[in-house]
Amino acid sequence: MPTVSETYIENRQRVQPTHTNNYESAHGGNVVKWMDEIGAMSAMRAAGETCVTAKINGLDFKRPVPQGDTCIVESYVYAVGRTSLRTRIRAFRESPRTGEREPTTESYFVFVAVDADGNPTPVPELEVAGERCRELREEALAGEPDEDR
């Protein structure tokens, strides 16, 4: 049985000119793509199966990620259903020179585990063991959109 903290993944993407919009900051579509990819990895780590995006809920862009900065995406699974995995995903901008970090984007994604034929398949229960797991889960539940509760 996987734990919440075992599903935690953090990834970095340097924002290049090909990732930007007319305002020289990361195009929102690129940020969502990076979030979706890392979220799916967290879900697959929990499910032990291929996972596909079923729902994106509460996608909030708070500030841009300027060209040249690093976009950090962190993701973890905090709850599971029979075949679904609820995942908290956040993005941050980070200065590559100073390490200064600010939150930019936050969302909750729901992934569904699928078998080789693309049919939903059951996922294991998620264990909340230890302080780190409890903190991550409580943090996600506190900010979760009402419709997912």
C-alpha cells in the first residue's frame, strides 16, 4: 500500500523563449501541461498502473513565471477512490540565481487508473503514515474545492 509521501514528486522546467507568450512569461498551457505530466506520475506511483486525467478542478493562476526563471511543479496523491486518485498540484517560479521561490499556480486533478485496454481498474488504498503524510493530506483537504469533498 503506497503512502502519501511516496507519491510526492517535484520537477523543474527552465522557462525558455519557446515556452512563453507575448509577455515573455510561461504560456499558461505549458504550465498546465507540466502540471498534468507530474500529476500523472504521482498518480501512477500510487496506483501502480497507467493513469489518465479525468478532471482538473480549481486551476488558479496567481502570478506569471518569467522567461529565464524555473517553473517548479510539485504533486502528490492525497486520496483515492475505487479507480480514481485525487492529486494536489502546485507550481512555483524560482529564480535560478537566488533560489527565491513564489507560488504561481495551484490545482487539484483527478486521475483514473486504466488497464492495458483503457478500462478503469481498481487502485490500492493510500496509507497516511507518519507526520509528513498527515501534513500533506491535511493541507490538500483544507484547500480542496467543495465539489471534490
